[in-house]
Amino acid sequence: MKKELTFKVEIEGLEDKIWREIKISDDMNVADLAYTILATFNSICTHLYSITHGETIYDCVIDSFNENDENYLDATTFKLKDVDFNKNNKMIMEYDFGSTTTFIITYLKEEQSTTNKYPIIVDGRGQGMIEDISGYELIEIVETTDKSGKSKYYYTPGYGKKKLYDYRDFNLENNIKEVNKNFKKIKRGFEDQQFWF
């Protein structure tokens, strides 16, 4: 019988300000967990990711550099039910290896599944990440916003758009809608290289 896994995901350095609690089926794969994280944290998915759990690295692309390294595994081929979360309840996801944003993924619990509609965003705080800047730069933007009481930082959430980024602007209902809309697009983009941005 399928089980439901609950995780808390936080941006490193901003753990109390930008985070999500998500539920996902254990029948989904490690890549699906990554796509959920990217969707709920507002990524437009223009870069690669990897998830590290213990000594194992689940990679979005197995290339000639790491295909013979037994510690690098294709994230699309490993189901979450085959990952031993009790052995090490934290994972690290790195996104964009040039301007890295690091996510801390904490395994919270496992329950019997009551739905087929995964992923589910349960709760959260903070708007999300910004493409093409590092986590350190995001921390500076958040700290500047906190000091001045308002944000002055604009970003481009896709081509031809410009939007004010204020990390405090988070609406759970809207985030759920965005994840429902973009999860499959992100999956198709990475796995079939049919990018949608």
C-alpha cells in the first residue's frame, strides 16, 4: 500500500523565513521530490540540481563525468520508498551550481496514503528563491528588506517580466495552485527537455 511522506524544506540560512512543508507519495521518485521543491519555491528551472542523502548523490543528469561513480545515481530511477530516511533524516538539495541555492530537506513522518493527488503543499512561509542568484545573495536581500521594512529588489520570473521580490509575500493557496500548474511542466522540462519558460 502506498504511503505518504512528509518533509520540511528550508532555504539554507533562511530556515525561519523561507520554508515549506510538503507531502508526497513514497511511490514517486527522488526527482519528483526535487520538482516539487522547485515548483513550490518559485523556480523557473533553468539550472541543474542534485540531492545528497548520506553518501549518495541523486543527480538530475548522469553524464560522462559521474556515470561511473557509484555515489551518483539518476534521481528519476529511485523511488522514495527505497530511500532509508530513518538512517539519515536530512537531505541537501543544491540547485544551480554556478549561483547555488541550497535546500535543507528534513524527513518528518510517514503515514498511509489517503489520496492520489500528490504533491501536496501543507504549509509554508516566505515567497521562495530567485533564479540566477546564490543563497548568500538571497540572504542579503532578505536582511536588507528586514532592516528597511520594504523591498527594493526586482527580479525576472520568466522572460519579459519584472516583479518586485518581497520574501514576506507568501500566500499558501496561490502557492498550491502554482505547484499544481507547474509540477508536470517542470518534470517534462527536465526529463524530456521540453522546457516551458
